[in-house]
Amino acid sequence: MSYQLIDLIQQLGHPKILVVGDVILDRYVWGNASRISQEAPVILLSEDHQETRLGGAANVANMLRGLEVNVAMAGVIGSDHDGNVLRESLESVEVDCDCLLVDEERPTTVKERLIGRAQNRHPHQMLRVDRESRELLSPPMASALCKKIEDSITDYSAVLISDYSKGVCTPEVLSRTIQIAKQHGIPVIVDPGASADYESYRGVSAITPNRLETKLATGHDINSTSDAFDAGGQLAKKFDLDCVFVTLDSDGIAVVTSDGGQELFPTRKREVYDITGAGDMVLATIGVGMAAAIEWGDLARLANIAGGLEVEQIGVVNITRQQMIADLLHGSRGTDQKVGNLEQLSRQIEARRGLGQRIVMTNGCFDVLHVGHVTYLEQAAREGDCLVVAMNSDSSVRTLGKGDDRPVFAQELRARMLAALEAVDYVTIFEESTPHAVIEGLKPDLLVKGGTYSEDEIVGRELVEAYGGKVKALGEIPGVSTTDILKALRGELTPQSIPFSLATPIDEVEQQEIRKAG
């Protein structure tokens, strides 16, 4: 599954997406809180610096830019200094602000947080000051915003509505935006406000409520997957929604579709440092995916990855496509996920190469895995960032003249044994007598071989060096070979001639079993 999701990320393209909603300026005032004021029994904050960040719908737009798409922002700011800062911040990340209007009658929404440090460390939020108006936009301002959206709607591949219940997402703005987008076949995705009337979202492509928002919308507690399915189905049916993504924090995302489909997409466990911005990241990821016509289930999988990466950060941080790909590669360390055909591996290798990783490859039969193999595979892994093992198939082993009783273990078993090693990232099986096809398909940066080979004797050297790669011969553990191990197991070597610790006599019954296995 991981290589399929990597493919989807690489195929997202660079669509233009419109974000409609409540833009917010987040301001942070940092300082040391080391004493009590002489004027009143309150902590005195000695300010040392301030910073501003994009919040609300503006944060969604910023996150979309991090995902490498073109973005336009539709919303309202005040005719004030904070509004100018917010617009300049959006423009600095190349967000189109032509649909960002100025309302002389309302302030720019600002959340100002005072962050105090004790003894120059351990920062804690001391106070938050909100400057806002929750009144709905005036009819003239709502109409002007709708006109801006309608005039440019055909420029977009998707519309995201980020409703923070600050007055911009009026019934008129929502209904006209949804209607005009549907007329042009443009998907609309909504992150609903906590106290929103879902009737205003009627007919959208998808919504992304969390547990609390789902409870407030349906009146039912969401304590289980079944609860999420029931509530999602209720919302989809009542408000004519194509899909409902109920985000269940550490439990993943429950997806309910209008045709009755229900599926939970769990997320892997992570270290959660800060949940701030996770919902915005989920909305942004689903929006980009819908612009690329990705299916509901894969949208949920991608949103789990992006949201999971977000909660591992402190504060709101943009998540990139490269980070998502790296996370998928990190999560594909299971034995079953390491073994694949050349086509599957080539996509994963290309993704790793895009992250700047150095690809190392080796090849062999690996019939009876022993300490010599393990040692040289560990050496090979240290030569780069990713180790691929190309393994001879059963028929390929037999063409190498190693004996009628080889291989001892079938190719599926040998592949699983190799994949179980921490040093090995991928295993692929080839049918030919040489690994040339694998080399041509993967183009490793370094081809290595263990044992007694010199660099000139390594098969495939000419191919690798032709495209600028390197070849290297690694060491060996003297006296340890598959052939000698098999002879010892079959009793064909005397204890004195065995060059490794396998000198315990084997009785006749064990020898018969070994011969049968061979």
C-alpha cells in the first residue's frame, strides 16, 4: 500500500485551490515571567520578542502552499494594521489575495497569546486576548465576496471552506459558493464550525468534522467506530453530502459515503506534541487529493499521514510532500512490505532518491542465511541510506550449477529471512542468471558484493559504471560459506575440519531429515 500512496503523492500535480473562510492572525508575545507586579498580584511578563503566524483559513492556505499547489484566499480583513500584516504574510507565501476583501466596519480577527518563560525556560501560555467580531458579514460585503468568488470560480480545481464561526461563512456566501462550484463540477470540502448550522453545507462534496463537531451536529456521543459510522451516515443523508470524514484523533478517520460505504482508516501511533493545526492539515490534504480525483479511501490515508506528522510538531508547521513520502517509506519497514517486484521497488527507490538518499544494491542466492551474509549486509547498509537485495529465484539458483539439492529453501522463505534483517530495506527476486535487469531498473548509486570477489569480478560492474555509479567489494568471514555449512549439517565434514562452531555431531535421524529437506 505504501508504494501506491507514494505514487499518488507524486502525481498530485499543482492545481489551483480556492480557500474560503475566516482568516485569523495569530500573534505571540514571548518573554520571561520572573516576578510579581508591584501594582497588582499578577505575573509580570518582560517581553523580549513577538511573532505573527497565519491562522484559521489563512493557515489552510499556507499549508496548501506547503503541499506545492497554487492557492487563492477568499475572506475578509479589517482596515487596520493587523489586516495589512495578514495580507502581506499571505502574499509572502505567494497566495493570491484578489478575493481577500477589506471591511471598514469590522476588525481583523487576531488571537494574541502571551507566552511566559520561567527562568528563561519552560514556556507556558499565560493569557490569550482575542480581537474579533462574530457578527455575520453585512449583506453588501457578503454579496461583494460572492461576486469575487463567482468571477474567478473556473480558475480552481477545488474549493475548501474553513469555517471558524467568525462571520465570513454566512448562509449566502456558503450557498452561492457551493452552487456555483457544483455548476462547474468543482468539488467543495468543508471543515465545519463548532456551532455551525449544517444546513448551510448542504450538497458539498465532503466535510471533515472531528469528534466534538460531529457530536454537536448530531446530538450523539462518538465513543466508537460504530458511533462515527452512524453519525456520518446521518449527516450524509440529511444534508446530501457525498462523503463525511469523521476525524477520530488517534483512532484515525471514519469515512462514510452517500452510497452507504463505511470504513475506518486507522493511523499509526505517534508521539503527540501539539494538536494545533492538525484539522487544517487534514482539510488541506483532502482538498489537494480531491483536486487530483483521488478516491475517498486513499484521501483518508493521505490525510492520516499529514495530520499525524502535524501533531508530531510543536506549533503549526507546514507539512511537505517530501515529508509524507519519507513517512511512508519509514512506515514500510514491515517484513511483508519490504519484498516487492521490480516495478514496485523502482517507484520507492525513485521516491528515496528524490529525498537525496544514496541507494546501495547487492545480489546473491542467500540460500542458507549465515553470519557471513549478515555481516556483509550490515557493511553494505553502512555504505548508503537504502539497501536493496536482489535475490536469485529458485530456477535462477538451479542454473548456477550449485547442485541438484539447491536451493534448500524456497525463494519466498529466503526473501522473508532477508527482509527480517534490519539492515535490509528492500528485497526483490529475479529470474535471470544475472541481476542486470534489476540494475538497469533501479540504477543503484553503489553495487556491492561480499565474499572473495574483486571489483573486476562483480557481475554488472560495466552497467553501473556506465551511468556513473560505483562498485565495491566488501570483506568476508574466513571459512564461513553456505557450501561448508551444508556439508557439516549432512555430516560430510569431520569435526576437526569444520572452520566454525558447528562441531556438534549430528545423529543418523537428523542427517536423514536434512537430506529429505535438501
